[in-house]
Amino acid sequence: MKAIVQTKYGPPDVLQVKEVEKPTPKDNEVLIRIYAATVNATDPTFRKGEPFISRLFTGLTRPRNPIPGTELAGEIEAVGKDVKRYKDGDEVFASTGTQYGAQAEYICLPEDGPLAIKPANINYGEAAAICDGAFGALNFLRDAGNIQSGQEVLINGASGSVGTFGVQLAKYFGTEVTGVCSTTNLEMVKSLGADKVIDYTKEDFTKTSQTYDIIFDAVAKSSFSNCKDALKQGGVYIFTGPAPANLLQMAWTKMFGSKKAAMTAPGMRSSSAKTKDLIFLKELAEAGKIKPVMDRSYPPEQIAEAHRYVETGHKKGNVVITFENNQ
């Protein structure tokens, strides 16, 4: 089968398309023929192995799994003899977490892994995108932010994968949403349901008199210290990048003060909890409550170009790799 392979850390060109052995499912596994996999904002970090702390998840001296990728959508081609939940032909979407391996034509996953039937009303690329942006935004807003109806929520980086889903999920939870993005993305963010938009090239949301119950930094471009004055009493600043300064602020504010810094690690939750979230997001997508924003799609042979684009930090919504079956 065709797979994207990385045997060392480095620039985008360390990613190569190679023929590797097609996996065989164990008794409790399903074999998924992958049609789409994401190239998310953290993929370049794992590719470079920088900062070094990221290697705790990927491998200290070289990638532990040479096939990258953590979100996928495809069709079940075979099932192990003990599998009860799925059958051949089921269309599914999944998150592999620290197992990686999603950027290939096939993967084997346990039936009780973060795996669910994909939403019927969207395509495979859009389904893979939900496993990335919507999955993360849901965990950050619900679990770290304890989002509640009637609150005022600001989402910094509202035009990215996590941000676009964050706007939609915050509206689903009944909040008033302000999205922060660049000039070219203002109308798109409005179309997702944002009540207000701020062009960060013209206005600094931390310097206004407006305050929020939740400030969700979906792009790791701010800090609790910078945003503290823009929080209401009892407000929460949610950060996505585990920078040491933010982690220290989280520990400090947990004990002192009414304004809190918080984060969560969506990928570290149990498989059953992740699967429940995927099913919840599937239902939201089928009800039209969330819709993936798709930016670009690349064939696997252009994976290095996809990484270069994602590394610009200016993608709108989601980027995916799409596979055709060439066995």
C-alpha cells in the first residue's frame, strides 16, 4: 500500500511516499481503507521534533511510528473475528492519537478505539476534519472552559481548523461569540455564526474595554497575562499550546485569583470518551449544527507542499490529504 513515511526529524522533504506492507487486522480490529487524512497545525511540530518536548509523544531520536497522521476517514474493508460493532463497508472516521499512522491507504484500529460511523451528509475529507478541529474545540470549550449558555466568548484564531469549529460549537452552546481573525477571513467567520468579528491587523482585543467569560486562544498566539484584563471576574483563558509560562499560570490561578488559565489534552482521554465525542459531533454535523471549512486538498505526493502551506499559519479551516486506492 501507499503511505507517507518519515524516518527522521527535519524539514518537509523528510516526508516521502513509499510502498509499505498492508496491515492485517487482529481479532479485535478493523481494517480501514483511508480516503482522507488531515494535515493539522501540530503535524509540522511532530515532523521537526521541535520543541524537543514533543518527542516524548513521537520518539526521542526518530519517529516511533514512521507513518504520521492522527485523523482519518474511510471505509472498513475487513473486520477481525471478535468485532461486533462494525462490518465491511461501514463508512467511518477516527482519531489515532499517539499511535499515528493515518497518512496511508490503510490502517488497523481496535473497534473500541476513537472510531465511529461518519456523518452521512459530509464527505470523507470533511469527516476527517471533524476529528481534528471539532474534536479539539469541543474538549477545550466544554472541559477546560465549562462553557455555559448566555456567556460571552472570544475565539482568537477563529479562521483556523479549531477556531472555525470553536465558533460553531460556542454558538451551539448558546453563547455570544466574538471571532478574531485577519481582514480576508472576517466574512467567513461571520458566516459561521459569530456575533462580532475583530480584525487583529487593525484592533487588539486585549486593549478594548470589552470583557469576556471565556477567551479561547485557538492558535497559541497570546498568553494569560496579556488577556487577563479582557476577562470578566470568574472568567477563563483557554490555551492550546503547552508553553511553560501558560502552564505555570494555570497552576497559579488554580489556587489564587478569580480569573483562571486552563487547558486540556484531548488526545490523552480514554478511547471510550473520545468515541462518545465523535458520536456527538456526528450528530451535530448531521443536524447541520457544525460544518467543516475546507481550505485545500493535496495528493500524498504533495505532502511536503501541504506542510509548507500549513506552516505559514494562514490556512482557512482544514487541509487534508486524499488517497486513491492503488493496490
